[in-house]
Amino acid sequence: QKVEIDSFSGYKIYPSKGRLFVCGDSKVFRFANGKNERVTLPAAQNPRKIAWTQVYRCMHKKGLAEEASKKRTRRTVKHQRGIVGADLAAIAACRNQTEIDRTKARQAAIARAKAERKDKESKKTRP
């Protein structure tokens, strides 16, 4: 014996229970009880909008807690890695510098660049 499914509500219909309705166009409806038959046949209502149907419950995620627990997501773990030009220690040293140290290093680099430019220009003018 086969357990059927109600055409409207989605309830199970066990053998020797429920009603079978066949339309003129050979479309078959199975109903578990008179309530489902009443709601469907005269003017078919949408089972998605009627709260006690299985379709409504699936759409609105009702009663899923006992069936399956919420899927756990894996957190991404961040790793510190060195870059091609610098290893981890160099990166950490740059990150831990204070603002004063940064400005001193910047001024020193600017002074070095100016000195190099001055040397180049003096070499150009000599010949």
C-alpha cells in the first residue's frame, strides 16, 4: 500500500483514507479531509497563503529546527605573512613605528635624495 500526499495541504493520506476527485480534464486531486476539499474545489485558494498547509510552512521556514540544526559557517583565519621585499619582522617594525620616527625617516630620505640629485647635477656641469 502506498501513502499518498494531499493535493492542497501536503498532508499524508494513508490507505483507505481521504477522497479522490477527478476533474473533467483528467486532473486528479487527492484530499485528506473535507477541510482541504472545501478550500480547494469551489474557488481554488492558494495554499501558499493559508497558514496550516505544508507549502506555507516550507515557504515561511516553520518547524525546521527539529529536523536540521542550523548549518555552521567556518570563520576565516587571518595569517600574517611576509611580502616579497620584506619579511614579517620588517613589517612589524614599520607598523610599530611612532609618527615622530616616520617623519624623521622621511626627512632623512628626502635629504639623501636631494644630495644625490646635487651630486648628479654637479657631475653634469664639470665636463
